[in-house]
Amino acid sequence: MRRSLKRFLPDHDVIRNNRWFAPFANTLLHPRLWHLNRRSAAGAVAAGLFCGLIPGPFQMLGAAICAVIFRVNLPLAMLCTLYTNPFTIVPLYMAAYEIGHAVLGGAATFSAPPAMNGDLLGWIPALTHWVISLGKPLALGLVLLASLLAALGYLIMRIGWRYWLIHAIRQRATGERKDP
């Protein structure tokens, strides 16, 4: 499994030779950030899936910070944030809102943002009110959904890695090993 994943991940020499990352070299070149085993891969998947729901363009930064803090594979953590994109972010945020709304209770439902209708000064307060009305359910739902995705990703990665390992050991024992 390690060989399969390493094809998609950059080598840490890229960081070592990049002048922009030179001030962070001691932190970013820690061996555990680049080592790929079942623990670091599962932790990286969990960190990436959790940070993938961070609003705005800070998902990869959050994944990198989590990878440094928890000492899991940095490139894989950043790669795993890519499940959120312009096509998936709206359904994910709507699901997060519904989860938060179900936990908090209440009679309100998800409403569409207000239309601008050419009146910018009248639209800004309406948009602010709309965002505030989504605030608590959306914030709680994002944390809960991100935690659920991270836990599922961690478990699936650990189980998948174990299955791959058992399969490789059985192939090796029977002499049927085929290198990709």
C-alpha cells in the first residue's frame, strides 16, 4: 500500500530545496511528516477530512498545521482536503446545517440567501441577518460532520491498510506476488 500511495505524494526534497520554506525547514523536514505507514496515513486522512470543511481557502493550511501537530504524513493530509470543491461544498454545508439543526432543535429550516435586486445597501443587512440565522446550526454541524468524516476516514484507512497487508502476506506465502 505504501508503494501505491508514494506514487502520488511528493518527496520531502522538494521542501528542502524550496527557498520559501527555508525558515520552516526544521519543522517541515521532520521525518514523521514524510514517513508513510498505517498510523501516519490514517492520521493524515483524518486530519485532511476534518480540515476539508474549514470555510474558505484555509483547508490545506489547516491540514498542514494538523499534520505538524499530530506528526502524520503531511502531503497525504493536504491531499485529503480536496474532497471539498465547488461541486461538493454546497451539499456538504447543507448537510452540516441539517445536522446542526437536528442537534440544536428548532422549527427553522434552511433558507436560500436573499436576492440582491440591485440594491446593495439594502442587501448587505439582509445577507448579514441570513448568515447569522445559519450561524449556530451551521457551526455545530460543520464540527460534527468534520469529526464524523475524520473518524470514518481513519477507520477505513486502518482497515484498508490491514486488509492490504494481510493480502500481501498471503500472496507472498503462496508465491503469487505480483509487483505493480
